[in-house]
Amino acid sequence: MEKDLISVIVPIYNVEKYLRQCIDSIINQTYRNLEIILVDDGSTDNSSKICEEYKNKDNRIKFFHKKNGGVSSARNYGIEKMSGEYVLFLDGDDTINVDAVEKLIEFIGANELVIGNVRSSDIKKRLGSESKELTNEEIEAFINAIFHVQSNYNDCLRYCGGKFFKSDLISRNSLRYDLNLRIGEDAVFNIQAARLAKGVCYYSEMFYNYNERTDSVSHKFSQQYIDNYNSFFEYVDDNDLLYKNYLLYCLIIMQLTSLCRDFFFNKECFIEYKDGKKLLDATLHKRMFLKAVKNVKLSLVSKKESILVLLLRLKMYKLVQLYCLLIKRIYG
């Protein structure tokens, strides 16, 4: 018997190409007692019309239209409107397996948070294929893995998708997505939820299907992109969100390596050396990037990253450019 009402919150912004398959994956769930909350965050395409169409066909759908405020604003709006015992977040361009909710409600038991995954990654290889309740030490290992890619655990807590929450966990702790963060807001929310939950479990089956879009915000570079990352790193540092803070430096160095290789000194971006150096200089004047270069333990980062750090510490920017061109050629 499907006693518990499950809320599914879908933030939507200009995803008309993907929205139908997203909503179809929800309304066709084998578990039927759903409250489907669609939040259109000021779309300028046909997303709103599609939502209206589905609302008229399925009375489980609640559709809200709001002024554009970003994905965190849309998710928070959905939280305010939800009335289910449990809640699942699903982005408007992603899908879930048809039996996802049924399996999650059977699995969660007395726990308040299920950690699943959003990518076809090596999470099973890292953690083992067995679904299980997590100890406090294992929860912290999942949190640490967000910042340290060489961890034995997967970094799935970095993503909003693939998580199943008891609604009371969110309401009694007034958990909300931070509107000041444009990158890393999912990780912050999940870390807080995992530490506050009365029971956390890991679910080994892949049920959330992430749509890797090359036109998404996360794939576009600008100065704002760097500022957004620095804001996230500062938030983690200032709020002591990571008990092993040296791991934060590992993530920053990984991100800095990516920036140097893929943007600052990438000939395909048509950036001259002087302009790439200027972008790198501006990045290294950001507090957290500067701290990471100065303080990261080279033994905790990859060999290619440790070489880059040494070159940056010596301010050998021309060699940084040549090195980035080399690793771009070798690793792609």
C-alpha cells in the first residue's frame, strides 16, 4: 500500500528539448502516490507551455511560475510548497528510472537520507556493490571525497541528483540551497543534510540519469566562472564545512589545473599567451586559489598537478603555458 506521499521537485529553466522525457519519467513511476512540483524559473522558451500541458493531464502535478532567480531559488521555492513525507530533486533535463521511487521508499527504512549516484561511474568499484547503512566515519569519507578525487569513495555528494530525503530532515533544520553560491550549492546542502540526518544509507543501484549537456552553465568559461568557484571555496573555508581542510586545497588545485589546461593556455580558445597570463594572475589573486598554491601538500595531488604547483610557486608562467600544452596533448 502506498501510504507515504512523495514530493518530486523539478526546477526548470529553458529545457524544452528535454522536459517531456523528464516529466514522463516521473508520471510513469511504478509508485503512484506522488506530488510533482514543477517550478519554472522564468523560462523564455516553451518550457512553461509544456508544464501547463502536463498539469492539465495529471492532477498530481503542481505547476508554479516564478521570476528567474537561479536553480537554488527554484529548488527552495519547491521546498516551501512540498507536503510529502519524502522528497526527491530532479533537474528538468534529467530523468529517473521508472521504478526509482518504489525502490527508494522500500530501502530508506528508518533513515532520513539515501545517497545514490548520478553518473555511470566507478562508485561500486570504490565502495562495493552492497547497499548499506553508513557509519559516521563513512559519511565523512563521502564528504571528503567531494574534495579529493583520489579518495576510495565516490564524490556523489557533490550533486543534487540521486539523493532521497525525509522531508522532516529538511524542515526541522531549515535546510535551503544557498542563494549566494552559483557553484557548489548542491555539495553544501548535501553535506549539511548528511551530518544532520538521523541515519544515512548508501544505495548501490543507479536510478538517476544525468544529462551531460555541453551547453550548460557548468561548461561555459568566463571571469564569473572563476569568481563563482572562489566563492564556493571561501564558503567551505569560512564555515569549517570540511573537517580535513587540506583536502579543499586538493580540489582547488585540480580546478586550477583544468583552468590552465582548458582555458588560459589552450590554443583552441584563441587566447594569446599575454591574455592567458593575465587571467591566471587574476585567478591567483583570489584568496582561496592563492592559499591552495601556497599550502597544498604535493603528496596529495597527482604528479601532473604537483608539477604545475611548483611552476606556479616559482612564477614560471611561460613554462606553465608549455606544460599545459603538453598535458593537453597527452591527456586530452
